[in-house]
Amino acid sequence: MIGKSFLAAVLLLVAFIFPGDGRAKNVIFIHPDGTGQGHFTAARLVLLGPDGMLNWDRLPNVAVTKNHIANALSPDSAAGAVAHAAGVKTNRGYYGLCVNRKPLRTVMKDAIDAGRSAGLINTGCITEPGTGVFVASVAFRDDRAEIASQILHAGVDVILGGGERWFLPKGVRGRHGDGARRDGRNLIEEALNLGYTIVYNAEELMALPAGTEKVLGLFASGNIYNIFPPRAYKENTPSLAQMVEVALEILPNEIGFLLVAEEEGTDDFSNINHGRMVIAAVKRADNAIGVALEFAKNNPDTLLITASDSIAGGLSIAGPRRKRFITPCGMEFSIAWAGFRDHGSGTITRAYGKYSELISGTIDNIFINKVIRKALGL
């Protein structure tokens, strides 16, 4: 089998002989899970007021996105992630599988095979579909132990998120709790043998030494926030912005990279209709977009694209009611919810940088994958 370093050398030579092919060197895909226009509007109103501008607002290329899947108008996270990762429509609950339940090739697998660096970041469990589907496929979405194993052995350079319990055998105590694997495998030991540096909290992540090439960050037993009271992000866990910042220090190389980063809290807190925590999660997603936007501005051969798979809770802005929010200028509003779980009324995709002009008008969710592939020349 041809090694990754050999492929990288060949691609670098091709780029030198045939310069200026128009390809993007780097692609950053940020997935604020379950968000729609209403989510970012609510955060903008509370944080900045009606005339403010989020980082999300500063991404100039915008498209309304049709997000139906093969067998439903409202996608779930697994099928929605398949559209982004593989560029095909599949059925609800199909984790990395097409409609005939066969594993799919994804843009990240192809990027890794082409010699590019790769990163996966999730503020929930790292096995969540929004990131995991880019390198893993399983018959049952709840098979988190197998998903964790596939992620670890996929050749991803930066893996950051929650889910330590799926890296340790049942009965083995980790930094955040007991392991849950029933096969006896210790993926943390396997990660060390693969050359990963392991970190467990924000302090350790931000103190990584210069020259670190591979890192596995496991910041909680499950998600790095609490869905149940007390509802908050856990202490000494890194924000999405911090994780993206570290990844953007490690991943760049001569060939380029693909980074996929997901804020999972925007989805989980929307699914329980918790407006205060939704706004906190959107702020975290927007801060990460700001970090990525700054990188893209300083590296013009970069495409930054952000999109969600569905609109969790069907959030929209309504007039003042009992549970109200107040803007900095004193205006009041409330959040209206269509229900729980995922809704399919269309999402917003935004982009900046190389090939971002392709994001315009009305597009399909699978078109996002095609833009990433085109940008990377895959």
C-alpha cells in the first residue's frame, strides 16, 4: 500500500509543476447542528441587538438549502451527515450507509488518501454523526464503540470532543468516568501506539507543545455539556473555538487539510426547547466561525463553509411572552418552538474564500459535498 507521506510528496511535486490550478488548499466545514435562521437571529438579538453582526453574518456567500433525505422531508442527524460527507441522500438513521445499506466513500476518506491532513471536532460525543459519518459507517447508529474505533483508525490527525467512555473497556476508570466498551479493547492505549498525544481538558489542550502532529482530546465521558440540570457546559472543557484554534495550528501542511467541526449543543438544547442554552451554544458556534474566518482571511487558498442538517425544534422569533429575552437596546422577544427534535423547513449555508461563490441561490444539501470536493480537487 502506498504510504500517506509518499502520496503527499507526489501531490506536492504535481502542484509545483502545475501551479495555479485554482484548487483550495484547505477546507474548513463548521456544522452548527440543528440551526436555522431563527437560531442565529435569537443569538444576534441577545448578544448584539437587532443591528449587530455575528461572525456568521460576515460570511458573504449565502444559499437557502433543501435538506430532505431519501425517505423523509425532515432529516435526522445521521442521514443529514451522509449528505454532507458523501454527497448522497440516504434513509433516516443510516450511519455512513447508502439506501442499500452499503458503506459510502466520503470526502474526508478521499482527502486522507490524497495526503491531506484531517481533523474532526465535536462538542458532543465524538461519535455523533455530524463528524463520525465522515470516516465511519455502522449498521446501527448506537454502536458507538465501533464508531469510536473506526474514527481512531481512519488516519485523522486531530480528534477532539467528548465520549471517553467509548474508548475504554467496561470497568476501566478513565479521567472522566468508567469505560463502556464490551470488547475489552482500550482505544486510548491504541491511540498512544498510533502516535497520538492524549489530552483531557482545556488546560492540557491549550498547552500542547509546538510540533504536535497528532492529538486525541477526550474532554468528557459523554457530551462536554449537561443536557439535564444543571444545564451548562462542563468546567475546564475547551470551547469549540479553542478546539478549532488548536486544530488550525496542527493541521496545515504543504498539501492542505480538511477540518470538520461541529457544535452539537445547538441541536441538543433545541431538541428540549431550552432557549437560554440554545443562545449560549450558538454563541460558541459563532466564536468558532470567527476563528476559522480569521484563518481563511490570512490564508486565501482556504474555503470556509458552514451549514446545518436540519432546524432543531423549529425555532422562530415571536413577540414578548412569559419566557422573554431582552436585547441590549431594551427590546423584548420570545422564542417560539414548532416542536421537539428535527424539522425540515430548509437551512442556511454560508461560505467565505476560495470557491465560496458556488454557494448561492437555492441548493441541495448534497451540493455542499460537491463544493468541498471541487475545492479540494478530489
